[in-house]
Amino acid sequence: MLKIRTVRHDDKSRVLEIVKDIWEGSDYLPIVFDEWVRDKDGEFAAAVDEENRLIGFEKLTMLTPHDAWIEGLRKDMSLKVKGVGSFITKHLLEVIRRKKIIRTVRFATYYKNIESISLFSKLGFSVLEKRNHLSLRLPNLKRMPEYKRNKAVRGGDPDLIIDFIKRSRWLKKNTNGICFSWVVKPYVEKMITSDFIDNGNVLSISENGKIRALCLYTIREKQDFFISFFEAETPDLFLELLKMAKKTAYGNGQENLCVVLSRKDKNSSLLFKKHNFRSWESEGDFLLFDLPVDRT
């Protein structure tokens, strides 16, 4: 008989044991565990058996007071217990139902994650959008590249950053939200400030008091430098900004640059592919799922 309880700080060793072999040992759960436990707006739910043994878990995050996000569904694959994912997800959907005003309920997954796709489809979710996940493997260098005379700098004027994003093609193409790694967040200025500007996760190129190229990035996986926003006024500035992104990734000890692109953004796709970014297996591999609010 399964029961639901909240994941606690003292569950960390058990959670890390469950995820240690996921994504070849590079699962992001160890990085976000403490943050998820502290989150009071959402819920970090665990399924436990009759021996009070934690056998699976999943996270509900409120991206805004009206936008719910579900992620991080994991179970102990060594235990032959069926229905764990469905049990936890149904609980989280019930938590969402009790909230006052919900606008969206979403999650994202890789196109070959058949189990999650099947589970969420049975619960009423459907694909809202397919995006392209591209990555670039960085060469293993003995020392960090200097990229002399590079114009890009860390940070930038917050007002100019917000203004550049508002006018950007990137925002117009990504109407369903901006990728914060594998989380798609609705665009709000407060999110840009708290997730990127305040954390110093901004690279920019300015000329004559105006931003001409901008990168916002996310550090959620230890190996991956994840590009959440990347736009430049010219191909030359694109390359300058990309060099600074590589240098920053090297400084963080990361191995890959990753970006998720709207399939409508042909220009960005061409530029990233020109600089050797490639899909893992197939385009349209990043699936954004949505549950109609009247189904919650």
C-alpha cells in the first residue's frame, strides 16, 4: 500500500541513491534537491511503501501563482512496484486542483521517454509544442581559451537587458515560454531578474550605450551550460557572444553547451548549426506537454 509524504532533508541520501545511474550519472537532482525541499509554494512529493521506504518522488513547482510545472519523476527501478508514477502524479494534480486560479499545467520530456509520455497522456496531457534540443561538445583543453579582444562581458544594465528581450525575435518565437534548462517558464520580467540578472547569469555586448547581443544562461546540470536566451544583431556579434559563452562554460568546468530552439526560429537554428551545434538523435526531440485547465 503506497502512501504520499513530503520529501525531507534527511531523504537526500536515499534520493541520490535512486538517481545515481540516471543520465549516466549526470542527473540534475543532486543540484536541485535542497532547493526543492525548501520550496513552500510547490510540493516535493514522495511515495513510500508499508515499510515507510521511499520508492519514488516527483516535484510540483509553481512557476508563477497561476502556472504549474511538474518534473523530476523518479522511482527505484530495482523495486518491482507498479503504478508509482501514476500514484504521485495524480496526487500532485489534486494539489493543483485545490489552488485558486490555475492558467497552465505543463511538463517537458525527451521524445524517447516513452514511459513518461504514456503516463501523462493517459492523465490528459497532450503535446503543446515540439522544440529542437541542440548541443555542442567542448574540446578538452589544457587551459581556458582567452579569445583576445572579445567584446562580450558578464552582466549588463538591467533596464537595457529587459528592453532588449522585449524587442527580441527570440521572445516572439518562444510564445510558450523561455527554457530554464528543461523547464519552460512563462516570460515575466520578475523571472528574468531573479533567475538571470540577480544570479549574474548574463553575457552581453554593448556599443554606444545599447545592448547589441545578449545571452542568458542556466546552470542546472553539472556538465551542461544551458543557453536560455541568445540573440545578436549580426552574425559577427553572434560569434563573439558564443566565444564568451564557451569561455564561461570552461571556467565552470562544463563539457557541453546546450540550447532549446523554437522550430519557428529558423534564423537561430541556422546560426547554431553553423557553429556545430547538433541534435542528439532527431529534431523535435524536446516535447512540451500541456494539460487543459478544465481537466485538472
